[in-house]
Amino acid sequence: MIILKLLLFGLSLAGYRQVMTRLGGNRYLSWLLAIVVQSLMIYFAALAGYLTISIWIVFYLGLCLYLVLFVEALCNKNIHFNSIHVFDIWFIIFGTLFAFTLYHSSLIHYDNFSHWATMVKYLHFVGELPTAGQNLVTFTDYPPATAIFLAYFTAIVGYQEGLLLVGQFIIIWAGLYTLFGMLRDQKRVLMTVILLLVISFINILNISIRFNNLLVDCVLAVLGVAGITAVFINKNHHAGWQIISTSLIVNFLLLTKSSAIYFAILILIYFGISVLSEAFHSQNKIKMFIFAVLKIVITTAISFFGWLCWRWHVAETFSKLSKHALSVQAYQNQANQESTHTKDLIIQKFLAHLFNIDTLFLQSFLLINLVLLISWLIIRFLFHKTSYSLRILLVSDLITIMYIVGLLGMYLVSMPYSEAITLAGIDRYLSTIVIFIMLIASVVMLNDFDRASFEPNIQLRNRTAFASLRTKQIYQESTFIIFLLGTVLMLSEINGINYLDKTNEYALPKTMQRIIPNISHFNHEKVLIVDPVKSEVDNAYTKYVGRYYLFSDQVDGREAFNVSPQEFKYIIKGYHYVVIPSYHQTFTKLAHKTYHSEVKTGIYKVDNDGLHAVSASKYMSEVN
């Protein structure tokens, strides 16, 4: 059944994609643009209070578009298939393998439950954007783009944690596919397999969160690259599509996370440079310059429209909950409260981590710089051809430095001290910029080598366009080895995800799943989760996991029960239910001493007589 639902979802998506290509959109951008258009349509409808109905309208509209265009092509005998390249087959095979792997994976990471998965679940089952009256989604300031798409995806296919991961992977995979539109010659197999190898390296750079999480750090980098691709593919041609595709992607990017504004600015700067450069090289410079400025203003305004609507929605909906909103005054207050010693300590730790040669960030950054420098030296002095590798090296370093400065500012003025002093999340934050510059730099470098090849003219290339038989043999052998290496890295990542899922067999989310299935009715039952792991209770992991699975905004976690029987009774009476995912020795003994009952693991209802075990089905019927 799920295969049929996935097929229908794919046909609906293909309907929007066909409209894009029919209207002149680029085939490599079309899949991502279809996702973005669907998401934005639902997003604006959700702002107006029509989330659920818009999901089905968007879905059926896509099916109708696909059916109409397919029948039209059939009647006109105009059915044709785009040429299939090696990377197309590679993307289909590994996209399927990753989707299958993620479908059987579970959510474990803290942030899945503190916001990302909880937000999707709320949208899916409640059918509206979070309101001020609920306390389940607490990060109400976070934009909802990926959550909107996942709510749409799960509404069609079905709600399951593995499907949430598959849905987000579709966004990432569609974004990465856009990269091939930047290559000079997609038929040049060596260049495409090198790009596939670079894509497989994302698994190494993204090791801190991987694809089996709903965190958007990798998504931001991929969408940022897709925005640059949209500008690059359509420059000097298709001015309308350059504006449309760029503004659509930037809209979706800004609605993914507020910190994405950095990548949005980079995309719009590149867009501005592109159109101004085109105007500068035109014959009627003044007229074209005016048009260029107008294009920049229109594109920027459209690009920020969705984000501005979200800022207005947050201000209107959560006027009494200003702690969730972006506030310059709040940042200034925190900056003033922190002592100079505290700031110096954070800066010292930040710089020490940044320049630690053992960190993946510094190793990757140095490797990217080294590869770009070597490629520039080879092309410039060995092949005596023009190379942009040195230029992109300097630009990518500048982009990275500015990003790092902004990241340090975040730790100093917007992050709580307890998190800032431990540099919480720094590896995944840094991985975002490394993935971004690696993907951009790799395409520039590959195009450099393509121009420096024996036959730079794409139209004249054929099987004999090599300097010698030996160079052709080297080309073929290199292609095979690089393709094999990229394939091995992808298979290794799949095995790694499967291994992690097995090692987390006794993690709190999995023990919760075994005790009780996902509750689909949003409720306000007061539930205490007894967790023997102190650290999980202290950092609120237990609370967030419980709130997600029990779908209640009145869930607490507790580990310490070194209290008297009277105090124990007082604590227990504050809740309607007690859930014990894993055996807690102290709680079991105290419950036996207080209520003379055997309490181990499971769901227990609280009444005047004490704790009484209830089945998962009974609990679900009572909370519903």
C-alpha cells in the first residue's frame, strides 16, 4: 500500500515538474522547484488557516497536471525521454537505497523531539500552524518550510518516523541533483563521477547528524548551493526564469531556518553581480543597467516575501510570547548581562576548537583549499589555460570567515551561557559552511578542467576527442576508479546508518515506541516519565521525547526519587499517568513501599489507591 501512495505522491510531484519544464525551466532545477512550489502553496494557505484542505488541493492538482500533460503528449505523439546519464542512474539507485534505509530508521537526536519532528506531528494531526494556546511546539519562532513539506508528504504517504526522514531526504536529493546543471558538459562522464564522489563526501562532513535526523544543517547548505545554481544556469538567458527560480528557492531557504539569511544574502549578491555584469557587457549600458537594478529589487522583494509573512504571523500570533521571537533588544540585554570574562572564555574555546587540527572542519577546509590551489597550478602552468579555481578559493575563504564571525556572534549574544560555554552544536554548524563551499568549489574546478581538456568545444566532442589512445585509457580507468570510490562511500554510509540504528536499540525513543505507539490525538494529560538516566532528565531530553510520543504538552521527566513515601505520594498525585520506559530500581522500591504494588516498566494510571497498570490501547482510548 505504501508503494502505491509513494507512486501517487511521485506522479503529483512530476505534474508540477512537467509544468516547470514545459514553461522553459531547467530540467536539473525542476524537481526542487516542484517541491518548493508545492510547499509554498501550502504554506501561504496555512497562514490563512487552510492547511489540511490545501494539502489535498495541491496533491490532486499535481495529479491532474500530470494526467493532462501526459494525455496531451500521447495524443500529439510527443512522448520523449530526456537523455539518461550515468549520474541519473546513480541518483536513482542510491536514492532508493537511502530511502529504504531511512524508512527503517528511528529518530534519536535531541533536536528531533525538541522541535523538528514535533512540529511536523503537530501540523499533521492538528491540521494548523501552532497557536499561542498550545505548549507543545515551544520554538514557535522557527520557520516551517521543511515541516510543511513533510506534513504534506506524510498526509499522502502516511505518518511514520522513517517516512519523515525519507521526506527530508527527497529535499536534499533534489537539491543535490541541481548541481549537474552547472557542469559545462553532462556527457563528460569523468566530470560527473567526480561530482558524484564529492556528493558522497557529504556523508563524511555531515557525520555529526547524518541523514537519519530532521535537523536542517545539511539542508541549508544544499538549498544555498541550489540557489547559486539557479542564478548560474539561467544567467545570460531566460531572465524570467532566473528571477522566478532564484526567488522561489530563496523563499524556501529563508523559511527553513532564520539563520539561512546568510546564504540567502550570498545568493542575492551573486544574482546582483550576474545581472549587473550582463548589463555592463551589453551595448545599451544605461538602459540595461536600469533593468538590472529593477530585476535585483524585484527578486529581492519576492525572495523575502514569505519570510516577512512569517515574521508578521509570529508577531501577531505570539504577541504575549515574545521570548520566542527574534529581538535585537533581547540580544543586547544578554550581551550586557554577560561579563567580559565570560565572553573571553567563550571566544577562547571557540578559537581553540576552530584551529584544532583534529577537527573535521579544519581538515576539510584545508583539504578544499589545497585541492583548489593544486588544480589552479596544474591548469595555469601545466595546461596554460585560464582557471577560476584560485578565485573561488579566495571567495570561499572569505565566505567561510564571515560565516564563522557570525557563528561566534551567535554564541556570544543569542545562545544561553550553558550551551555557549560548551560550544553546543558547533560541529554541525561548521559542517554547513564546509558542505556549501565544497559543492560550489568542486563545480568551478570541474568546469576549469573541462575547459582545459584536449577538446574544449562541447559540440566537437566524440569518442575520438582525446590527445592519444593512452590518455583515453587513463580517462576510462580514472572514471571507473572514482565511480567505484563514490559508490563505496555511499554504501558505507548506508551501513553506518543501519549500525547506528541497531546500537540505539535501548535508547529512550525506542523504549517509548515499544511501550506505546504514537498518539495521534493532541491532549493535555499530565504524564510523568520515569527515566533512570539523569543526564536525559537534566537536559530535558526525556520531557521532549515524552511530549512527542504521548502528544501532550503536560509531560515531565524525572530521575531522582530519593524521597520519603509521603513526598513520593505528593509527586505522583500531580500526574494522571506515569510511564516507565526502562526499569528504575529506586522508583520500583519506593512504589512498593508506598503503595504495596509491583511497578516495573509500562504505563500506570494514578488514582487515590496508587498506581495501576494499563495497556497501551486503554491509555490511547482514554486520552482520545
